[in-house]
Amino acid sequence: MNANELTIAAARDALRKGDLTAVDLTMSCLTAMDAGDGLNAFVHKTPEIALDQARAADARLAQGDAPAMCGIPLGIKDLFCTKGVPSQAGSNILKGFRPEYESTVTTRLFEAGAVMLGKLNMDEFAMGSSNETSCYGPAVNPWKVDDRQLTPGGSSGGSAAAVAADLCLAATGTDTGGSIRQPAAFTGIVGIKPTYGRVSRWGIVAFASSLDQAGPMTKTVRDAAIFLQAMAGHDPKDSTSANLAVPDFEAALTGDIRGTTIGIPKEYRMDGMPDEIEALWARGIAMMKDAGARIVDISLPHTKYALPAYYVIAPAEASSNLARYDGVRYGHRAKLTAGDGITEMYEKTRAEGFGPEVQRRIMVGTYVLSAGFYDAYYNRARRVRALIKRDFELAFAEGIDAILTPATPSSAFGLGEMASADPVEMYLNDVFTVTVNLAGLPGIAVPVGLDRRGLPLGLQLIGRPWAEGDLLNHAHVLETAAGFVAKADKWW
Amino acid sequence: MSIDTDTARKVAKLARIRVEEADLPALAGQLSGILGFMEQLNEVDVTGVEPMTSVTPMRLARRADVVTDGGQAGRVLANAPDAREGFFAVPKVVE
């Protein structure tokens, strides 16, 4: 086994024992990263930074008090601002932007001794479910079953592809409507979206601020626990960051869920859902039951309205957040012709810099916030959001510990296959994940099996707010029972 | 609610995104499709439900009203497409 194929947990133990150095581990990942260009996962490579950080990690490991993430090579989603390193959010409008500051998440990771290999591909401003809206072109799923290239999902598609192909040990992702969990499910890895407020958003390019949350994308549930520990915690620079102690997530992985109650929401049994997804879900339910959990049917009656509510609220917030890209302070400015004033500068800059999906969402957001429509669309969607959150609160009040659902309505689809589809069709990818963002809850995707073509499928577990430890423990039980060990055959 | 070309033009203007006249009908069609999808929300009885303002019940944190940062004009301007004499430069705004 090459070092880049290790889990965080295994690498941590080997580094501490002195069986492996951070420099050797980093070199192994840098080699895999360069050999993985066909996946288009890494879009800005930072080998010099990585080796400097690895040398510092080795010095710290030699001192004997290194934290768990010390010397662990990571990929960082392009949405995170990293000082002096291009941070474009997958958009041409931020071409050339090199932040003068470091996001709180990457600051924490670097303080813990983690190593940054480079920045990872993503949908433009995290708006997409297939990585095809990226200004870098799409990242490619390492999984394939014929000569077609498949999407790794989105928006954290580069993160998912890089972890699944062992180009790095783990990667950061962000999740506004499913952007960690859907790509994790499409590539056979683990991805957790923490409770809203658990991880600081400071220095992460904003999409929809009331929904955005960063989280880890890893090879195992244990790695997710270790990684999340290093990312999480209160940050005075993010006013929505929760001032709560962060428990020891890895210690929560007892493997014992006897006596807990798992809810199965009937509204997630969608019309036209493929048999394979239904069968996978039934298998997951059986696994949790075998592990000693009580299975209860529950109802989350407003589930159907989550997607339309999301596609009002997220574009509304995006239209406001993305107003800052005006060609004045950073990024792209259009070439102006004689007589162009400041309005022409804004309009040309934004037409050139934003791709079609981002433009569409900004305009939808502008419309639903405009005078005369604010109540009919935006306020109504926020009322429905309150009802969606209440559905979950009522379920948890009745003693539900975790909710088990499918992660995605299908396995990975082909790149370009949705090109002629209606935008709304692409939005349906988020149908099982978006409720969790609207309610601010933690959710995790766990790989459970392969479909009949041989592509990974995942299930999602949804937890109580701030109970990521308990959620990770349930996910750990599911992971162990499913025993998913398949890897993509290397073709890249 | 169907979006016509005039409305699409107005929305593009409000969003400060230049859309060529020839592209407006297609844009109007796409926006109509998306807004049609949102119409489902009208089926929900929201009587007496307050619009959600904060997903986690928390009081917004406050800090002392004092200067905490500053004196970094060079770094603030470092990424500007056009910066002159310590300022962001834009086309003439006032005649």
C-alpha cells in the first residue's frame, strides 16, 4: 500500500510511531496528485507550501506532542480563502485573486499541523450538483463502468474525486444544499455537514449564508470525526458561530447503538425512485436493526416543499452576497469602451465573470427579493422553512435519535448528460439533502454498496442539532455493517 | 407566474448583469420555469407561521464598539483591478 492510500487515523498512528514521516507521506500524495491530472480535481497545486508544512510537522512530531492532524496532507476546496494562494470559488470573476488572509478553518488546520497539497475544483460559487459549472471545467469521478466519464457530483466534486482517488488523505468541503453529501455518495466516500454554526464560515466565499456550512470529506467515519474535531469550534469573527464546547468526536465512536431509535421518514420514498435506492435503504434499515436500534416510521410532512423553498432562499441570499463582485475591489474587471460609466462597468464585468448558472441564480434571487414579490416568494419560503424545521423538531421530541434516508436519488451520472436538461431537473439531485440545510441539522453520507452497474451508492443519516458525536457513532455502525471497501479501478 | 422579456430585462438590470437583447427570451423562459417550480409553495398553509430569521435560536453576539483592525490600505488594495494613490479607481461617477 502506498502512503497516499492511508486513512487519517492510520497515518496519524504511523507518524506518531515514527514508521512514516510527514515529508514521505506528502511526497507520496504529491506524486499521486500529479498522476491524477486526468481527474481535474486539483486546480491550484501548492507543493512548496506542502513540503514546508510537512517539514514543520516532522519537527513537531519529533517533539512528541503533535495533534491528530499533524502531518496529514489535505486538499482544500477552492471556496476557502488561503493566504497568497489563488482562491477563485471556481469562478472567472475571481481570476487572479490571492487573499491577503487565511480562512478560520484553514488557519485551524494549519495550526494543528495539517499539510495543504493544493486547491480543489468545485462548481462556480458552489452552485451546481455535477461540478460542470466550474470555470476550470468539470472534475471527473474516478469511478466509471464504460468509456463515459462520470460526474463526481457537486459542488465539492474536486474534493470527492481527490479523496476517492487517494490523491490526498482527506479534503475540506462545503455544503449549502447537499454539496458535501451528494459528491461523497457519488464517489464512495464519507462526507459530513455539521450543525449550522459548528464550523466557522469566516474566510469561506459566501453562497447562501444561512445555509452554508463547511465539513470534512474523508475515506472513513473515524477520519471524519478526527478531521471535524480540528475544524470545529467557536470563532468570534463569524457571528453565527456557536459558542459551545466541541466534544471529542472520535471518542463517541463506541460502535454501540443498542436502544437508540432511528426514524424512517415516509416522505423520502419518492415517486419514481429507482428500485436499487429503495433496496439499499431497506438494507441500511436492516443493518441498524441488527445493531440493536429500534426502527420507527416517522412523518416529515413538509419535505416536498423543501426544494422549492431552498431555490427561493438560496438564490435570494446569493444575489445579495454576490453583489460584491463588481470589478472594483478584487477579481475581474471588464475592458471598457469610451463613454462607459460605472453602471456599464458593473454590468459588463458581471456578464463576463459569472457563468450562466450563477447569473441565473442571481437573477432569480433579485426577482424574489424585488418590490412586490418579497412577500409572495421570499417571506413565504422562509415560513415554509420554519415548518420544515418544526417537522424535525417534532420527530426529535418523540425520541428519535437519528433519521436514515437515501443520500441521492441515483448513482453518478455522465458528464454532459444533463446539459440539455431544464435547470430544475439538476436541482432534484438535492432532494434528500436540502432539508437538512434548511433545518440547520447535521447530516452524513456513508457509502453502503454498489449499484448493478458497479457504481457507489450512499445512505444519509441526519442527527439532532449539536449531536455530531452521536451521529458519527450511528454512521460508524452503518459503515461497519455495510463493509464498503470497493475502490475505483485506476484508469487516470 | 410567467416572466416576459420586459421583466427579464428589468431583472437583469437590477442584478447589474448585461444580457444581450437576443438572449432575453431564452432567459425569460428559464426564469419562468424556475419560478413555476416555486409555485408549489402556495399549497402550504403558512397561517400564523413567522418567517425564519435564524436557523439556530441564538442571540447575535456583540462586541465592544472599538477599533480592532486597520492601517492596512496596501493589503486592502492589493487585489484591486485598478488602484491609484491609495484608492480604488473607477470610471467617473460625477460629471
